[in-house]
Amino acid sequence: MQSLDYIKRRIKTVKTTSKITGAMKLIATAKMTKQRNNYEKIKSFFSDFYNLLSNFANSIKVKKIDESKPILYVLISSSLGLCGAYNSNVSKKLISVLKPNDKIIVFGKKGYSFLKSRNYKDQIILQTEFLEGSSYLEILPITEVIIQAYKNQEFSCVKLVYTKYVNSMSFNPEIIRILPFDKVLFEQNFTPSNEYKEKTDLNQVVEYDSTKQQIFESSISIYVSTLIYASIIESMLSETSSRKNAMKSATDNANELINDLQLIYNRLRQEKITQEINEIVGGYINEK
């Protein structure tokens, strides 16, 4: 039988854990407010940027994909844990489509550890991090590596694996194609914002000094880095939401366990008191 002291120590330990998880939930909630604001800002910029590129979409010549060549995947994970199934879900999404000759660039330590533990280390060509508060400029060196590798025809295409934010309770791993230019990406995910419509008459005649193809090719670095940066910001918001939900669940479970342990403690204590009373009464009767 468990002793009263043992149950008491367990209750104290679980209460301490509950305080920690509760504090982490509050921190995640506070972070979410800031990250959601950043997400809305980048989403607004993203929308306008894609509205601009959509003017070129029909004129851009899309390079035919050579399916005999490997694919370069850019995986966005986190470097911190305690965020539920966030990292495992996005990593499993990558593994579900990964072929033996494909290569991977990994953002975040958790994605790297997940792939390494499942014998995909040889397919990882670069592991890096993008910490909270880092600037857009820190994406550019990675962007150049990706673009150069694609221009050298090392890969048939480049795909991005990230977590799409739906709401505070729902976020889904997604795969989108970065290179070559994917017109479907524009058609499915982006529509002109009302602000853009007010500022711009989409039917007006616009003259360009260069061809639309040349303009797009000159801005390819901005296009790729913007896609990656926006996806990182969205993934960060998904990660924090997942951590908040995980910590809330952990706190609720801890409080439930405390209640269960308290009931066990009270029952054992009552049994012990009853036993002591019986022993006192029994001793008194024997003395008579």
C-alpha cells in the first residue's frame, strides 16, 4: 500500500509541474498576440506582392520539370520542444513524399533530430535556424544557395514543407512548390486584397522597360526569400499555438491528477485514523 508521505510528495511534485505548464501556457498566449500581429502584417505584404506577380503569371514561361532529377525540400520546423505534435507532423509530411535521391534543407533542430533518428541524415545538405526576432535579411544567404543549386540543374524543383495556420486550434502541414514558378499557387491561395484593388486599376495599361519574363527573373531572389520568410512566420505562429494547447492540456491533466491523488490521500488518511481509533478502543477494552 502507498504511504501517506509518498502520496503527499506526489501531490507536491504534480502541483509544481502544473505551475510550470500553466506559466508556459501564459507565455505562449502572450507570444501569440505578437506573432499574430506579425503574421497579419506579412500576410498583407504577401498578398500585395503576389497580386503584383499575378500580373506576370500568364506571361512567365514555366520550366518543364525533369522528373529524373531529385527534388530539394526546405523543411521548416522549430528548435524548441513542448509544442505537441507540431514538429513530428511536419516532418512526417516530408517523409511521406521523400525519395532516396531527394535532398533536404532543414530549419530548426527538432526537424533535423527527427530525420536523423530515422536515417535521413545523409539526405540533409544544410541545417540552420531562424530564431524569433531574426530579420528577413537572414533568409537571403539560404535563398542564394537554393537558387544557385536550381540554376545549376542539380534539382528538378524546389518544394517548401511548412505548417499552415488555420486558427488557434488548427494548423496543418503543407507542401508547396517554390521553383519553378507555380501558377497554381497563385490561383489557389491568393486573391487581390480590397486595399490593392482600391489602389490599382487591374485593367489599366502598364508599360514595362523590360519583358515580364526578365522582370520576374530579376526578382526571383525576392520571390523565393519572401515565400520562405512568410512560411517561417506562419509556422512560428502555428508552433506557439500548438505549444499553448499542449501546455493547457498538460495543466488540465495535472490538475485532474492532483484531485485524484488528493482523494487517495484522504481515503488513506481516513483509514489510518480509523485504524488508530480501533487500536485505542481495543487496548482500552483489553485493559478492562
